[in-house]
Amino acid sequence: MTRQNQITFLSTSALLAIACSASAPSATTQGTEASSDIPSVPTTPQTPAAETKVTPIDRSRLPETGPASAPKSKFVGADDLVNRDTLKFASPAHAAAYDKLEACFVRYGEDWTAYPRRRFGNFVNIEWCRGQGSHLNCAGGNTRKVPGAGWTSLEALQYERSWPQVFGLSFTTGQIPEQEGIAVAFAWTQDGQSVIGDHISATFQEVQDGKIVSKLTLSMGQGFALGEKRVESTTKGTAAELYYRLTASPATLRAEATRQLDGLESVVEEALVADMPRKCVYGPYKGGGIPPRCIKKVALDESEKTEARELLERILAPQRKLIAEHADAMHAGLLELLPAECWAPTRTP
């Protein structure tokens, strides 16, 4: 990792470290934009009340998005802003985790754009982002793909019939260096019910000269398309256990990545040897835009098996190289996004 990229990572890490060490509770919003007479969030330690009488800040008037800038145009959900106190979490644990994460994210700096908590569809969402297009949208277009991008989205979920009851905990956060280094993104969803279910993923990308040259995603399973079937390799343990294997050390991260890639290679080879992947033999196309019928399914021939093995190798080789050469930077980048003070999932999910 270049010194320039190290500086980039460290600046964001320092920001989150400051956020997580702050003892003040997360602020709430009244559903309107902050005005110039709103007091700013204190940035220096306050004198203990026992020594000096301090007038409490009316936190209901503080902008919940912290120092980050406001969007420059109307955004999705702007007509349905939500006060934090309105939300009634089904799980106290989710509420506590939600508030802790928000307290960490809320103090992103002025180079970020903050979108206040609002409701749209099944989502109650609050977002922060920086980089191209961030003043218009935190998740649209290529805002999470361009060099210099950074993003965080924190969500609770709801059904209209039971509002303001909310459930689940979902967030995604990531950053991409400007020119050189390792881009890191992490996503977690727990108890998302029928809306988005459960999910965990950590994605790492190597950036060279502002371009992505390799990518590896680690999650609860790896998959590969064979014929007209997708072969799956399942990751052992729970989502929380996977998270701790990814974050414990560069060595455990490297071991987990190796185990997932080896596991996928193994199940693909087993399927090929057993003639398990099948392909359709289709009948004639009769026009009218109706796909031809699958008459029967047959095993892949030897040339197709060879082609599948070669394709898998072309996919796995750069991923193995990425983890072999950059495990330290990948691990550091993941902890930078989610310091332990901000996020520590329970071991059961």
C-alpha cells in the first residue's frame, strides 16, 4: 500500500475513531433542515457538571447528520422525514446497535453529504456519502464505484400496517481510494424478514491507477454457474462468526478467504466428475417470442467441462493473489470502516 493511500485510510479511520469515542447520545431531527441558529455539536470535552454548571443542549434541534453537508436538491423520502424517537424497535438489541452505529457515522466531515432519516417503501433510511454525485444521491448510478467514493447507509425496516414499529438492522459502508490501494465495502442485514432477509458480505478490490483490477467478496456462500445450474459452497458457522473471522487478524482473514475459494473449487470439481451439472437440449423455436421448450437435460461434454474449469481458474487466480498480497491492507480497511467500538455483533445470528 502506498503512503498516499495509507494517509487516505488513516484520515477516515481517525474520523470514525473520533465518532466512536464521543460519549454524547445521537441527535434526533424534527424533520426539517437545520437553520443557522441551531447550535453546533461540541467538539471539545465539556467541563464536568460538578465543577461548572452547563446549560444542556436541546438535542431535538440538532441536525442528526452532524458536520456533513446537506443535499443540494430534493431526495427520495424528503417528504417523509422521521424523528429517531418515533421508531419503535421490535428488538432492544437492534435498537442499541442501531444507535451505536449512528453515533459513529453521524460525525462524518464536511466533504460528506448527509441524507436525514426518512421513510420510503419498507425502509427507514439515513445515509452519508462523498464523491461523484453524492450531493444528489448516495446510492444511485456509479456513486459507489468511482475512485474517491465513500458511503454509509443505516436502515431499519417497517410494514405500513404496523408503523411506527420497525424491525431488523441493516447497514452498508465502504470506501474506494483515489488512485492506488484496497477498496473495502461491508454489508450486514439481520432479521430483515420478507423484505431483505439476512445477509453479510465483505468486498475487497485492488485499485491501480484509479481502476479496479481484482475483486473478492466473502460471504456465507460462494457460487459458480455450471451448465444451467449454480453450484454453491456454504461457509461454516453463523454470520457473526464469519464477521469475527474476517476481523480478528490478517491471518484469520486470509485463512477464511482461502477456505472459501478452495471450497468453491472443490464443489465445482465434484459436480463435474459426477456429471451433476446438466444442460438443456431445446426444441425448435416456433416464433412469437416464446422460448423453445427444454426437451431433455444432458451432462456437459468434456470440452464444456474443460472450459468450466478454465473459467473458474481465471476467476479464482486474481482473487487468490489479492488475498495473498494484500491481507494486511484488507484487514486494516475493514477495521477502519467498522471499529470494534462501533460494531460488535452477537455470536448467535
